[in-house]
Amino acid sequence: MESRHKIHVSERDNALQLSYPKISAGRTQFVLNLPDREQHEFWIVKTEIDPNELPIKEGRLNEDDPSIKIIDRWNIRDFKKGEKDREIVDLSPGKYVILYGRPDRLEFAKKATFTVEKN
């Protein structure tokens, strides 16, 4: 099934860059242009809290914390060489944080935020 939106994610000046800071609700495909770091994961988290206040303890995200909802996550090594697109994710209105880093050291993960608005 086709996506309604595409968000391109890249790394620049040691920070994540998104092609769109706001999109409408619906099916969204993330197109990754990130360094191939085998131990890194890409997370999409829905939350109303500041990205620097995410519930990270001892390097790991507390996935049971009620202030966050994990929408999707995957390991970068799951991509085939040169493949950058990932499955389409259905996003509802709200605020989101993208994390890109080692799953055991997420306090050092690169972060970016975006908003999904009602249609």
C-alpha cells in the first residue's frame, strides 16, 4: 500500500535532519540516509515530553513508561547494502521523537522531533 508522506532522515553536523517538521496524519515512509553503523537502531516514539526528558535509565529507554509510546524501531543492520527505505508507518496526530543510536546508550542518541497534524 502506498504511503501518504515521505520523511527523509539524514545526519548533518552531528545531528539528525528531517525533510519535514510537520505532516498530516496517515501512512508515512521514512527514507533513511544515515551512516551504516551496525549497532545503531532507529526509533519512532510518540510523546508529549521534551526529547531530552525521555525516560532513559542506564542507557536504555524505559518502554513501559506511560509518557511514551514506541511506534516502531529497527536495527540499521537489517537494511541491505544501499537500501534506505523502510516499511510504512501509520501515524496519528501528536508529537514524535526520532532516536538514532546504540540501544544500550540511548542517552547519547541523536534526536529529531516532528509533529503530525489532523487531516
